[in-house]
Amino acid sequence: MKIICVIPARAESTRFFEKPLALILGKPMIQWVYEHCKAVKRFDAVYVATDSDRIRTACEGFGADVVMTSSEHDTATERLYEVSTKIPADLYVMVNGDEPLLTEEYIIQCIPDELPADGMYVSNLMTDFSDPVEVVDSTNLKIVTTADNRCLFISRSPIPYPKGNMDYVYQKFVGVGAFTPKVLEFYHNTPRGPIEKIEENDSFRFLENHVPIYYYNCHCKSLSVDNRKDIDGVERYFRSLGEK
């Protein structure tokens, strides 16, 4: 199975302009992510996918392979689809460029042992919330799955609602996913549905059309960087590990 890793990185974030280039302990965030992905032995290649010349120049400066993609993409999955039309593979693993804490032991958990015969496969990672305050934060996606890891629903609201009891560990989305070429083509050719529009979450492109998504709890430390304040938390964590 040929597996390609793609790190989508766009400059025009409304909340954090040129976020991939934000420095963490003196090194661009996108470099942390790229180096962690390069350490994954299952990957045949790792690419940064961007529409920014500044991001391309920075990535090539530390030795990354870069694929230039359209600036018209609304989602990272659509950017991944474009890469899939240029670089053939059996499976594409997308690692978000704002997840600098994720390392090989966690990233590989979204990779299946084999692909289904119909070629339709998509999976993502999740992890337990460690802070109850994060559960009510709408920037954090909450995941509910079946016993066999198939996604039931995703929401920015706390789900499930704790009516019966409070004995429940909530799971949050982690920015790593695996996609086959066929499922990416389906995504590209399928219009947004009403739930995707209201939740602003493109995973519903699959769920609203009976395409299963599997979520695996990687039990990792995850801190996606949404604003400059998050950089401080990432740096504190790296320092606790002895990073410089």
C-alpha cells in the first residue's frame, strides 16, 4: 500500500494570518509538523500543500517537498483532493498543519491494515478531553462513535447530553485523517448538505451520504493552534519534554 502524507497549510486564516509560519521555540510551526510526519516509517512521502509562496519558500528552506494548490479551496479536504489528482497513492494521510504535538505513535493509528474492496475509506483520530472547559468550547469538535469506532455524530455542542448521569468521557477531534482516492473523489463531487452547512464541518459530506467515518482514540496530548495564545501552551509543553 502506497501511503502519502499531506500537510495542508494556507496563509489566509481570518483568525491567525500565516499561522503555519508562527514560531514555536524559534522554529516555524509547519516545520514541527513536517519533521514529525517525516519520522513516520509507513509514509512513502510527505508533502506540504499550500497556496502561499511565502509558506512554500519557508518549507523549502528546511527541506520540505511542497505541492502548490489552488487558493480557491474552502476546506483542507478539498486541497487534499487536488493533491490526489497530482500524486498517485493508495491512501492519503492528512495531518493538519496546526497540530505540532502529534508524533508517529499517534499518527499511524488512523492507517488501516487493509483497504475495503469498494475503495471507500475515511478515518480520523480523536482523544479524550482533559479539561471540562474545553467541552463547552465551540471551537472543539465533539465526537460520538459506536462500539466499533464508526462515527455517529460530530458537533460543536457538547454531545451526548448528560441527562442520565455525568459518568462519561467526552472525545474531541484530532487533526489527522486517512482517505482513499475514491472517497476523496466522492467528496469533491458531492454538494454540501444542510448539516455540513449549519455545523461548518465537512465531515458531514460523508455522514449525510451514508459513507462511514471511523474514529480511533489515540489517547494523545493534542493542542491545535487556533490563535497566538495557543503558542504559549505548545511551548510550555515542549519545554516540559526538554525541547529547545
